[in-house]
Amino acid sequence: MKLDWTRGGLAEGLRCYRAREFFDAHEHWEGVWLQLQEPEKTFLQALIQMAAAFHHLQRSNVRGATSLLRTSLRRLESCLALSAGISVASLCEEIREWLKLLEAGEAPTGLPFPEIRLSS
């Protein structure tokens, strides 16, 4: 199944993620995830975990956010540089920046949330 980020649950989840509505993004994507086969299933699971991590962070659960970001990064790193129409390399780099600060006990104040960039 090719992932179509322009409509349905993927598009709505992406809109929510970009609006920093991380719990809602997670919910929309999970509905799609349940219907997928590998390798798309693992890829979308990584995005779901990233969204859940930032939801935890919004609720001041730094430990939970850090753990989920690590897991998400491991899954994303196993994907191609560009997977399912998303630039995975840049996404991984941005997650690494967040993890570096969180693991050092620093607040990532001013650091933008990792951007999900669609390929053209």
C-alpha cells in the first residue's frame, strides 16, 4: 500500500502534527497503521511514536518522551533516506537534536519540533 499524505487519516494526522496536536495526529495515524503491511507499518509506527513522544512532552513527561523518541529514531534509521514520500534523513537529524538536549537534561526551548517534509 502506497502511503498517500494528501487525504484521509494520513493527511489529517499530518495537519494535526503540524498544528502541534500530537495526540490527535497519533490517533489519525494509528487508524491507518492498523491496515498496513510491512514495511509501511513499521515506518508509520515510528511517526506515531514520535507524535506520542511530543504529546508526553506537552504533559511534562520528559522520560516518556525521551524513550519514545529513541524508539522512533531506531525505526526511522532503518528506513531509506526517503521513505513513503517523507524525507527521513532530515527527520532523523532533527530527532537527534531533541534527544541530545533531553538526554542532557536541558529544556529544548526554541528548538522547532521535527518537521515532516513531503517529497515533491
